[in-house]
Amino acid sequence: MNALDWIAVILVIVGGLNWGLVGLFKFDLVAAIFGDMSTLSRIVYDLVGLAALYMIYMKFSMSAEKND
């Protein structure tokens, strides 16, 4: 895995943990650290979403390589 892959994995894990905290405890860690819908928190949310899209892309590109 290259650096971009690792960054995407870490961001997806952060996003998953944050959603787990929201679901279990109604606690949004990103909002607590960066402010409720501040510019920084929105950037974090955007990066997590882009990382998830990247992970979907990687999954399908890896599947295509295995089928070749």
C-alpha cells in the first residue's frame, strides 16, 4: 500500500469511529475538536467522504485486477 492508501484507510477508520461515537453516545468527536460545522470540521468530513470514495474505487480496481 502506498501513502495515499494509508491516508484513506486512516480517514475511513476515523470516520467510522466518529459515527460509532455519534450512534452510541450522541458525541461527535470531530465537532468537539474543531467546532460544530466549523470550516475545519467540514474539511475533515469532506476528507473522510473522499477517502471512502477512494476506498470504493480501490476495491473495484483490485477486483478487476484479480479477474484479469
